[in-house]
Amino acid sequence: MALVTPLAQDANKEVAELAKFFNETLGFCPNSVLTMQIRPHIAKAFINLNKAVMENHGKVTSELKRLIGYITSANTGCRYCEAHTILAAKRYGGDNDRLQNIWQFRDSTLFSDAEKAAFEFALAASSIPNAVDQTIESQLKSHWDDGEVVEILGVISLFGYLNRWNDSMATTLETGAINAGETYLSHNQWQVGKHQTNS
């Protein structure tokens, strides 16, 4: 059961306008944002940060950013964000094989060496204590330039915030996210868990 009940989508005009961004990424406004809008300044700041971090500058594609978000979220155990990121990765062109085999990335030909370096960095950077070492840094920098590293770490850091928010809040999962989790992640023991509806 959610710690705090989300407000209606039209509770704040400014937030509702900014939140149209999520209609493209997810197909709906997430309950996390609807909860944040209880303090509209938090919701607006979060949406603007999300838009800036997830903006596509080229090589770090929209799909890859969502897969990095997924790796980060799965590493921290946030089922809500796992479902959201896998859904968004699908919406941005992720094929079924890549989505269903993301945890086999180290040995898979479905992922490039550059993607694998980004995933290793995501795992290390989202660990507590932080596990980024010289080897991971060197691997990352052999494939990505400074601007791309900033983008990748921006995604990891954004989901660090979201993982703590949604896991602590027990944010209720939306139907579309549940369907994506069950389709692409159930073979890895993904479950809705505490993110069930409050009925």
C-alpha cells in the first residue's frame, strides 16, 4: 500500500503540462509524479531534470538510457522503476530479445562492448558503497567521451533518486508498467510486490 496517495492528473496545471512528456516515454503520467505534485515545486523540478537527463544527444540512445535505468533500478531493488524502464526501453525501440536478456549482457552478442561498459558502470555506480574503480572507469572511457559519460551518470543518478522515492513510497504501479514487467521480467523473478493497488 502506497505511503501517500497520488493526486489527480489535473491537480496542478503547470505540472500537468510538463507531465505530457511522460505520454511519449511511458504512455501515461506515472504515479510517482502524481505523488510528487503534492509539492508542485518538487514535481516540476523533477520533470525538468528528467527531460534534460533523458534528452537524446546521439550515441547514448533513448533505448540505452532506459536500459541503464533498468540496470540501476534492478541493482537497488526498485520493482516500480524496473517495470517503468523496461516499458520505456520497449517504447524506444528495444527488441524483445534485448529486453528479456538484459541480465545476460556480459556474455550476450545482443549488446555492444560500449553498452556492456555502460552497464558495468551502472552496476558499480548504483552500488552502496560505490564500486566504480579504475578498471570500470577505463572500460567506460574507452567507449564514451566526457559528454556521454555525463549523460550515462545522469541517468544512473536520476534513477538513484527515483529508486529511493518509489521503493520508500511503495508507489502503486500502473497497468501498462505491470504488463511490461510481467512480459519482460517475470523470468527473472520480477513481481509487483508492495507496488500493488490500494484496493
